[in-house]
Amino acid sequence: MITKNKKGFEMSINTIVILVIAVTMLILGIVLVKTIMCGAMNLAASTNEGAQAQIDKLFGEEKGDVVSCMGISTPIDIIPGEYNIIGCGFKASSTANYVYTYTILSANKNTVKTWIPEADASGVIKGEITVPAGQIGYGTFTIKPDDFADEELITIKLTVSRKDAGGVLKPVAADQTIRLNIKRASFIQKGVC
């Protein structure tokens, strides 16, 4: 049988109402945090896409051979424990064979070269790519810092040459320095989005 304890009945309804409101507020708070965080990450991704569009626009406007790289004017953030692809784009005015070399200049060179599978024992990454006339080719490498890598700035020198018809290398542009900034993603950022 149901007892009609008016005060107990009111207490139960008040408790239920408070619990429903608390759970609703908790859910709204989680959704708000996720929306803000994921929105910021998507903003970073769209900024990256915008940068790529600007590079493509630069390549479209420039005449002759053009070399453009990530991390030259502003350091690129790379995340420890994740594979990060870094590279440069080469636009050829006529079909060309580019030879590129990335040389690790960072203070902890011996550690950094273990993070880059393509690096040889001296910390150099070499590559060669043939780019058709008016097209863009990419010279990339992968870097995966250790999960517990210190947050620091890594510097890498880029040298690009073009082979002429006789196979002689001629520099395309002055050596450039690529800067990579090791930056940790927060635990919440990894888990929420």
C-alpha cells in the first residue's frame, strides 16, 4: 500500500527535480566544453587549409621555379607520440628534377634523428622528385617525437637544387630553415574530440 506522507512525497519530487536539473546542467556543460574545444581544433584545421590555399595561390601567381615550405615563417606545432608530416612544395616552370636535402640542426640532433624514420645516421634526409611543367610536387618527411619529448623548438635546414639536362645540380633558392615546435595536446583535448 502506498502511504500518503505528504512531506515525504514532496521531498521525493524535489529530489527528483533537482537531480534532473543537475544532470541536464552537467550534460550541457560537457557539450559546451566539447563544442568550444572541437571548434578551436577545427579552426586550426581550417587555418591550415587556408594556408595551403595561399601557398597554391602563391604558386599560381609566381613565374619560374618556386619552393615553398611549412614552418619557415612561423613554426609548425607537432604533437609528441603522433606522426606529423612536414614538407615543401616545388612548382616547376618546365618539367624538372628536384633534389632536396633536410639537415637536422637542432641542439638534440641525435635524439631528433631517431624520431624521423627517413633520416640517415648523420641526421640528413635526402630525396629527389620529378615535377611536370606547371605542376606542384612535394618533398615530405615524417617526424614522430617520443610521447614524453620535451616541448622545444627543432630546426631543420632545407637545401633544394634542380638538375639541368646534363644532370648538373643548380640551387633553386637560398637554404631555408624550417622550425618545428613540439607542443603537447592536453589529455582533455585528446579524449574529447
